[in-house]
Amino acid sequence: MKLKELAKYRHITIQCHDIPDADAICSGFALQCYLRSFGADAGLIYGGTAKISKPSLLILLDMLNIEISHAEELPPETDLIITVDCQRGAGNVKNFDIPLGAAVVVIDHHRPEIPENENTIIRPHLASCATLVWDLLRKENFAMDNRIQTALYYGLFSDTNGLSEARHPLDRDLAEIQHDAGLIKKLKNSAITPDELDIISGALRKREIIENIGLFQAQPCDPNLLGFTSDIAQQSVGIDCCVVYCLQRHGIKLSVRSGAREIMASEIAGHICRGAGSGGGNIEKAGGYIGFKELAEISGGTAPEDYLKNRVKNYLDSYTLIYAGNNSVNFGAMPLYKKLPLPAGYAKSTDIFPEGSKITVRTLEGDIDTVADKDTYLMIGIQGEVYPILREKFENGYTVSDNKYLRKAEYIPTVLNRVTGERAEITPAAKSCIPREGKIVRAEMLAKDTKVFSYWDTERYFYGGKGDYLVANEGDYGDCYIVGRDIFAESYERL
């Protein structure tokens, strides 16, 4: 479904979840502006027992002139209702009686709680509903003014603990759009009430230290408050990583901070939530959510506090660390494999940005920081994965072609200039290449989750799970890395 298909309706009601947060309000507002541009009568409402009272939200409504109403019923002339940041039938949204013949559309980023059909757009891999709405509007070539851009930015900002949990490339793209920085600063500084200060202090007192990881429980609160609390807790001596959580109506909300290179905040958040929810973010800051229903299904009734404690302990025992050029791994005893001559892509970094530019390569797997120079190429693997490679290694290992690289991927990798903020896609500058015959590696399937610090980045590791492969180039065992199981199966043949 595309948004323009909704423009045929004349009387539209956009419904946020009960006690709406900034993501719901801002996403609904952006949709309202889009639909009104077609002349539709589009109203923004929410139900529930309480009206909006949070100081930052009241400032948001006033400064951006957002019209939203607390409603007891739908307008009788409604011919389309859109639930945004929620799903009609879920526990956090009032099920208004729908006028006869009215259509229902769902636009949300949470895990599906209702049967999906052609009238649902649910993208749980995105960190905010604002990201989803922004992407939908962008695909319609809708001209978003500063009010809309600021609203969508703040929707993402508020739902990701100040962008710390912006995990998908689309989230990170939205985080860089133009916005009213002064208003965002004002909203940030209007986020805490005196009662919320008590919640922060209470969480810091209720703590448990598990080796080098601190576990803190807060009273039910706004997700941003967990972020403030974890920022403070992370500064404590002896704590390399902290997990602050609170029990909400339908599950557990987490905020994670890490100050150790061996623990990426996004990775421990994902580990804790795996199987019962979702977690993500970046190296230092992340967050997650675990649903009570899913937790009960996998834990056999374990109390949430005990479950989190066990997951942290399990995480600490779950992985092996390997440092390129400084490890005791016996690569020479591993089986030999030959890389298959499958077409791949490459781009010279200087064909994307001028030499010397500080760049970030943005991919589904994460961001890679490097510098554009004549010796740095960017490889595009058979499944769209992107990674840097030295020109010398590339020329020794691949045969180049003048043909354009045409392979499509879920997310087209982009390169950001960290100084100017300019963004460019890799594919227009990419050409095809084929691995040369004879590239030999040593490889072994991982029996345990493994983190590898490569030559390219001594501060960020590559993560491999059980079943993935640890690989080292024959003749240079220090050049070791992780290859996903599916990619390895397609790319290598055992000798």
C-alpha cells in the first residue's frame, strides 16, 4: 500500500495510542499534513482515560502548532481511520466504534499484534514510527517543510533515547535531516519533572553488579528517563556496561550503555531481548523491549528481574574474543577453502568523495568509519554486504570489469562525508569484479559466538554467531574476520 492511495478519502481520522508519546504525535502530524495537502479533512485524535500532560509534549504541540484532540468517539462522517504507532485491537489503543463502511489502515513499527493485510504497514525493524512515515512520505516525493521535518526528527529522537537506539540505516538517515535544533534543545531540557527525578535516584539505588555489568531497575517511566539514568550509571567506576530497565504495561523497556570496546551496547541489548522482543542501537548506546507474553512463552514463568539477571550472566559466558594479529588461534589446523569466482562489486572511495574526506560507510550491518584515499576501496559482497579493502589486496585478489554493478539489495549502501554531511550512494560509482582463481583461506565454523577485532578497526568488533565462520587468509593469519554462514556457503569451496 502507498500513501497516495489514501488520498481518495475525504474524512480521515488519524488515531494515536492512548496517552500518546512524541513518536505517535509527530508521526500522526506528518500524515495529517500530507493528507490535508490533497484537501482531505484529516483530524488527529487519541483515546484513553488521561489527557496529554507531559511538559515536553505540551511545548511540542504549542511550538509546532499541532492540532490533536482527546476523543470519546470517532467523528460520524469518518470514512477512513488510520492508527499510527499502534494497531487497532491492541491493548494500548481505544477501539472506537467505526462508522459503517469506513476503512481501517494501520501504520506502525511495533511487532504485529493483529493479522496483517493489504491495509497494514508494519515495520518492526525500524526504531520509530516517525522513520516509517518519513520513508513513506519520501517515496511520495512529498515536500516536507521544517515543521514536519522537526516533528519527525523529534519522534525518532524521543523513541530512541536521544538517537542512541537508531539502529536501521533509515533511522540513521532520518537522524540527519534538517530540523529546528533550538526547539529540540528546548524539548530535551523540559523532559524531567521532580517526580521523575525521584525515579532516577531510586533506580540508581536499586542495582546489582554482575562482573563488570550493572543492572538497575527503575519504576515505570518514560523511555527517555531510562536513557538519562543509564547515562549517569555508566559513569560509575568499575562498571563497563549498564542495563537500566523498567516494567511497563505490556513488557520490559531497556536502556543500555557501554564504555568497553569488547561490549557493543547494541549487541548486548539484542542478546538480552532475543526470542522475546527486539533490541538495538549503536556501539555505546542502545535499548530494547521484551513483551511479557513472549517472555512467558520462553521463560516458563521466570520473574522478569530474574530473567534479565540470567540473560546478563549468559551474555558474559557466551562469546570468545579474537584480536587480529594478537591471538592464540591455530589457524594452520583449520581446513583450506577456495574462494569461488562469483561476481561482486567494488568502488574506489575517491570516486565517491575527494581524497582525504572523512567518510562513514552506512550499511545494514552498521557504520564503518574510514578515510577516502587512493588505497581504500569499498567491496560489495554477493548479498549486498559492504566492507573496506586495501587497493593492493583488491588488485591481487580480483579481476575488474568496466561493467556497472547492478545487484539490488534491501538497503542501498550509502557513504556520508562526516565533515560536510553530504550523502552519496555507493552503487552509482560501483563496478563489477570477480575473485581471481586461487584465493585460499583457512576457515572453521564457530561453535561459540565470537567477536573479532580486525586490522581495519581496533575499536569495533565483527560479531559472529554459532554456525558462522572464522576466516583467515592463507599466508597472513593475522588478517582474520567473520563471514556469515549463508555468504560462506555461497562463496567458498572446501579443498
